[in-house]
Amino acid sequence: MVTYLDSLFAENKDIFSIKRTVTQLGWHGNKFLPCVPGDIILDVDRNGQKWIDAYEESGKLEEWIENIRPYRYNNIFRGMMGASFGATLLKDLSHRTVFFHLWGDSRVGKTALMKAALSVWGNPEALMVSFNATKVGLERRASLFNDLPLGIDEKQVAGDNQTFIDNIVYMLGTGSGKLRGSKTGGTQAISNWRSFILTTGEEPISTMTSQTGIITRVLEITGKPFYSTEEAAKMHEISESYYGTAGKKFVEELIHRYPKRNELKEKYKDIVSKLKNDTENKISTHITSIAVIILADMLESEILFNEKDCEQRSYEMGLDLLNNLTTITESDIIEKAYDYIHSWVISNKNQFEITDVRGISTHAAYGYERYGIIDKGKYYILPHILQGILEKQKMSYRKILKGLADRDYIDKDNQGRNLVTKRWDGQTQRFIAFKTDMRECPFE
Ligand SMILES: Nc1ncnc2c1ncn2[C@@H]1O[C@H](COP(=O)(O)OP(=O)(O)O)[C@@H](O)[C@H]1O
Ligand SMILES: [Mg+2]
């Protein structure tokens, strides 16, 4: 059979028409799968096909537009919608994968908004994934849903497993999969993707101990996406009735109006520099991600909602979201560690001995496990104690110690080491000399 098909193909090579097959959605030249495929064929396995089937249509585009329009007064609503459309822009803007994490109380309509955002592209219920999915499953979806948003609902279902979440954020955020063996032998190709990953949860995705890398990848937005729970409930119905039409129109018009899309890149750069001017101390990847959302919102307003002169409104929406994101200092792991150790020493003051100006111990900390000494406002902490409390918080002791020393939050000895030597109880002991007066107080 194989020999037969082989020679049949060889004999007729000139009369077979050739079509390109691809394994990822999104941009392929000036074609965009799934909505503007041209003659490109998507070649995926059965599992993948199930996911692709979710990109279906229901209702008319006009119905989607008129039902969504009234909700656009809300910046958070607009923001996640912008992220959903903005996924298609990342490639041309050479922007890496971003997370849009909406968190807040239950029943404010986080899931409702995610469904609205996914209704741009297809059946939202079928497109939505949960954090319960396996890492490999999420990776395969991300790879397939290239240049399109990936919606992951409810962080809580992953429970308290912060390491798992951090891993997922890193894995999805780096935009490339691991090399692994395929079922048929050999290795599967490494896949790359770009996506706006939309997530919801009752808590932020990053915790106090998350690495700076996690925080810069995630736009952590909190607030109410709807006026009322009733409005949110109505959005569930709208997004289940009308979907799959807006994304198609958006991409068609993008190809038609901006065939080279250079103009978009210029616009994007303008927005970025304007945002830099209008804010202070914001993380640069947050600025660029918000700029993508603003640009997408401008394009949406023009292409779908037929609104004129609305660029200022789009800009203000983005600026509002950006203003609520953390600043560089707040997100910094070393600063967080400093604040953590600070509050830890204060609350454990009784476990430190206090020496007076003559070097004589005045508070003996009897009956307590001793953590170190307080001397002239400085806490000399025993290294194994600090190592223990940092590691309990999943912070790296060595990394934090180096960072604190670099910022002069702890003393160095005369050889530049991060531990200082002190006589204590007739012994020579090494300590971390922690300074407590490094924060400015606005009231003094
Ligand atoms: N499938 C649904 N259809 C209609 N209403 C729903 C549906 N799911 C939730 N709701 C209602 O929508 C409102 C907002 O809920 P939801 O979007 O789940 O908020 P959150 O994700 O913030 O908890 C609630 O009043 C809820 O009862
Ligand atoms: Mg929810």
C-alpha cells in the first residue's frame, strides 16, 4: 500500500495542488487561524481538534456588539477585553507572553468577564481551562492557542500549591515548551507561542515570596468588573448566546487596514513613551503590556464599536489599570524580604538580648530560645535562625543576604562578607547585623 501510494504520488506530482499545513493557530504570514485561514490547513491530533472545535460561532456580530457595548464604561471590563484582542498584536509588536490576572471577591463577575473576553473568539465555556489542568495539558493548549488568549479560571482550584502556580507562570510565560519524547519515538519539536493569558482567582497570583520574574510577567488587576452581581449574571447569558464573531471581524480588518502593521508598531511605541512620562517607578513590562491593551482597545473601538476620537478614552483606561499595579520597589523580592525580617524582629524582640552602651546585657531573654542581640538599634541575628525563617517563607537565604548587603540593609565585615563577628557570652559568634531604620516615615 505504501509503495503504491508512493509511486502514485511520484507519477502525479505535477497535478496535485499543494497546501500548507501548520500545527499552531495564530498568524501565518497574512493569514490568521482559525478565523482567516486562507488555504492553510491545520493539522492537529484528535485532542487538539476538540479544542479547535470550540472556535465556533453563535449569533450575529451586531448582536455581540450591541450586547457588549453597555459594559464598556468599566475599565477592568475593557482591560480584559483589550487583552483578549491584544493577543493578536503581540507578534507584530515583538512582545512576550503576558498574564492578565483578575482577582477579587467571589461573585463580582470575574468568571463572567473572562467568558465575555473569550466570546470574542468562540464558545467561552468550551475555551476556558482550569488550573486543575496538568502542566503538560496547559503547555499544549498554550502552544496551540498561539496569538490567541488562553483563559484559565479560578486560581483556587490549584489550592495552596504556590510552587505549582509559579511553575505554570514561568512555563507559560517563557513561551516555549520542553523537549520531550513523543509516543511514536524520537522527540517532539519544541513549540513556541505568544499569548495573553487571562486568569481569575480570589487572590493574587504572586505571593509575598514570589520571585521578581513572576511579578513582572503578570498584570495583577483587582476591582469590580461590573456594577452589580445582576449585571455579571447577565453577562454569563450574553456570552453564552453570542460568540465567535468579533475576533474574526477584528482580524479581517486588521489585515485589511494595516497590511504591514508597521503603523501599529509606531502607535504602540508612542503609547509606551506616553505611559512612561505619566507614571513613576512602574515595571517596564507592565508598561508595555498595558500599551498593548490600550492599542487593542483603540482598534476595537474603531473597528467594532464604530466610535470616533476615542483614543483618549482608551489611554485613560490603560493608565488607570497601570496606576493600580505594583511599583518596582513594592515588587522587589529584596525589599519584601527586608520588610518581612523587619516585622519578624520587632515581633520577636523578647528573644533578643539587649546590650547597653557598656556592652553589658540588660535583657537576658531568659526562658526563651535566643535569636541574637540588640545593640545600638541593630539586630544581630544568629545566621541559622534567619536562614530558618527565610526558608520557611521559601526565600533563598543566600540570595536575600547578598541583596540586603548590596543595599546596605545589613553590615558587612571588613573583608566584605555578609556576616559580622561579635563577642557574646564569652564566645566569638558570627551574626547578621540587621538595620531597622531604613524606611522613611512620612509623619516625621
Ligand atoms: N453560568 C451562569 N449563568 C448565569 N449566571 C451565572 C452563571 N455562573 C454564575 N452566575 C452568576 O453570575 C454572578 C457572577 O458570578 P461569577 O461570574 O461566577 O463571579 P466570580 O467569578 O467573580 O465569582 C453571580 O451572581 C453568579 O450567581
Ligand atoms: Mg469565578
